[in-house]
Amino acid sequence: MKKDIHPDYHMITVTNTDGSSFQTRSTWGKEGDNLQLDIDPATHPAWTGGNQNLVDRGGRVSRFNEKFGFLKK
């Protein structure tokens, strides 16, 4: 195996928007650096199930719902 081709992994601290933090290995920054997140699973709509707005342009959403509506829970 070739030498010196792998990135330098080191421990960093990741701080979420709510102030909680955890340590992980990363290639970002330097050993002991703190990565402050602007968006995390506690605040992002993709994880929180936030409001989702569908804009029906040209009836595409309606046609999809007619065709595949039986798959909804």
C-alpha cells in the first residue's frame, strides 16, 4: 500500500445549534478544533418533519396523486 496518501484523521468537537456537542474523527481542521453547526438534525426540516409545501404546476402533483395515491398511508 502506498504511504502518505491517506488523509490525516484526528479528533474534533462538533457543536450543534442547541449547544450540545460530541467528539468525532474528521479530516476537517486540526486536532481539537471545534466545528459549530448552523444546521443540524434538531433544526432542519428534513429531520424534524417541518412544513412541506407542494406547488402544483401544470397539474403534475395532482396527476401523480391520482396515479399513485393508493400508496399513501
